[in-house]
Amino acid sequence: MSDPIQVVGDLGWPLANERLVEAARAVRKADPKADGMLIGDAGVSTLGLIEGLEQEFDIPVIGADGAMVWGLARALGVDLRDGSLGWMTHVGRPPSGQ
């Protein structure tokens, strides 16, 4: 089997999801009182991880790639309601159930 880090790196994302989640957990542990987390490296894909990290940490988590998608969607008038970008897809709207 190929090294998953190399395979992911070949796709342009040098960190495997597991390592990115481990790093996010280490950052959260280092500052458990933080109001939010920014994963600002555009070289990693956070799109499939944001919602789970937000649920685990109970804070907004913003990834560079998700912020780009969110900004483009807002500029184009596209409504992102599926929650795939976590907190960002709820900005400007009350939480569901209200």
C-alpha cells in the first residue's frame, strides 16, 4: 500500500486528515479557552473536517479552503445551508429550531 501522506501530498494536500485533526486537537488542548480556531494553511483541505471539529471543540473552526468557498458562494448569491462548512454556513441566520 502507498504511503497515505505521499498520496495526499500528490493531490496537493501535504497533511493527511488524521494528522490535521491531531494538530487541531493539540492546539485546542494548548488553549482550551479559545473562542475559535483558524486553520489558515491553504495547502490543506479542511472541507470534510470542519463540522466534526466544531462539534468536538464546541467553537467555530474556519479553514482557509472553506472560507474561500464561503466567500465565493456569498459573492455569487449561492445559499450554503447543508452545514458542510460548519459555523460559516450559519452566519447571518439563527440556529436551526429558532
